[in-house]
Amino acid sequence: MAQVELVLLQRVEKLGQMGDVVRVKPGYARNFLLPGKRAIRATKANLERFEHQRVELEAQNIKRREEAERLAERMSGFAVVLVRQAGESGSLYGSVSGRDIADAAAVGGLIISRSQVVLPHPLKTLGLSRVHVVLHPEVTMDVVVNIARSVEEAEKQARGEAVGQAADEAEEDAVDAADLLDEGEAEAEAEDAE
């Protein structure tokens, strides 16, 4: 199938920088680049119009990037807590999506859209996860997503304590170790008495 020539109006990851003329498949252009105002068709009239507006577009891009960088600095170490139902093994009864993270971030003071949250796969287990948020095509930040059964459990996870099945196993191991120490001390005392 024939490819379409476009002029990029902003940086697009794995495609090019602002002003680059690129060739892409028609569906990618029609469904992603053109409706998102990330590119325009590379006709002679559009190329001339782009060249006249290039300085203005670059200035707008620099301004938006600087704002995104300031926001990323201010929100470094940002974390959200999501309370969900989960089984004993720690697997969620549903999954956490980009929309859930965007809604939780808004409560915490970071206004983002779900399309800015980059999830390689839905989050389906309890625990801490690091998620990328794209604030600008050139600026990303990490957000820690703390998924727990309750707020108390989330606080324990944030402190680095084991919760759920892992905590139960660690507690059993600690009890077993204490029993072994008690038995060892009793044997040592018996040997000393002899």
C-alpha cells in the first residue's frame, strides 16, 4: 500500500522531529498523526505555510517543554495510592488502567489525561509500580503507583514492609527462627548443666 508524506508539527517518538518530512502508512496518518495535530500533509502549500510559521511553532514548543520540565521537577517523587480488591495471592479482581492512574493523580494535584500515562501492560497485582507519564513529547516523568487493599496496607508498602501473603510467610519464617533459637539455647543450657 502506498505511503503518505507528512510534515511533523512536533516531535513524535520513533518517527522524527518537528519539521521533518516523513513517509508513513495511511492508517497511522489518518488515525493518529493528523487528528492529534502532530502532522500535516506534505503538500506544496502546507510546506510553505509551515516554513512561515516554523519560528512561531518552535517558540510555542519550547515554551510548552519548559513548562513540562518545571512540572516534572516540582512533581518528582510523586506517588498515587489506589485501593482495590484482591485475592489472597495479591492478584487484583480487575486491573488498573491509565484512566485509573490519571484520576488518582488528579486527586493528588497532577492533572494529566489517560493518554499521557504509558502502561506497557495493565497492572494486575498489589504492590508498587513505576509508570511513565508523558508531559510533553520531549519530557517524561515517573509516577509511583501504590496498589493496595486498604490505605493502611498502602502505607506499609510505601515504607517497604511486606504485606499480604509475603508478610504472612515472613512472619512464619520469623516464628520458626525464634523457635529454633529457643531450642538451641535450651540444648546449650542442658549441655552446660551436664
